[in-house]
Amino acid sequence: MSTLEPPGRAEPPAREPMLRTIAMPADANADGDIFGGWVLAQMDLAGGSLAVQRAHGRVATVALTGMTFHLPVFIGDEVSCYGTVIKVGRTSITIHIESWARRHRSGERVKVTEGTFTFVAIGEDRRPRAVPPEV
């Protein structure tokens, strides 16, 4: 294993990703590396989608902890974000997101980022509401 490879699993999770997209030139800096903020936004979208499913309604991102950028994302890479609910509180849902890239030219799959996002369930009044019990 090279020093640039992230620790842990060598393959993405064996389930459908919450989000899959292609990194495009408009998402890159002058050197062709995708901006970290773009990757972070994709992860937030994926986590938000999973949080909405669990909360049965609107959520808002309130925290991001433990964000790690393992490897760069390049133009043309297919980025997939996988989410796992790790904790449900009274109004909050904590989700761990892993982002994997399928390299544009080689097809190699590598974990590029991971982080833990916390969402709060939001009611019609835009105030926190209780997360319903899991069905």
C-alpha cells in the first residue's frame, strides 16, 4: 500500500450510493484538481438525502466533524457518496459519508474523502422537531 492510499476498505460499500456524479472542468482549479468544497457539497447532498429519508421530512446541516481528504478527485472522475446513519438523537441524525472515485481513465476505485455530518429535523416553522421512531 502506498502512503497516498487511505486506510481501511479497498472497495466501496456493497450498496447503492446516495449520490453519484461526474467531476467536471468547472469544478476544478487551474491544475485540474477538483475543489475540496465541491466534494464537500456532494457529501452534504448525499447525507441530506439520507437524513430526509430517516427524518421523514426537512432537515438542516448543523455540523461537520472528522472530515478527511485522502486523495484528490480529478476532472472526469465518477464520484459516489455512501452514507451510514450512526446515531439518531431526539432531533438530530448523525451520518458518516464516504466518497469514492472511479478514475476516469483507469476505472480504479479509490476512497477520496470521508466525514461525519449532523443534521437536525426541521418542522414547518423552521424550528427543530423530533425525529420519528424508525419504522
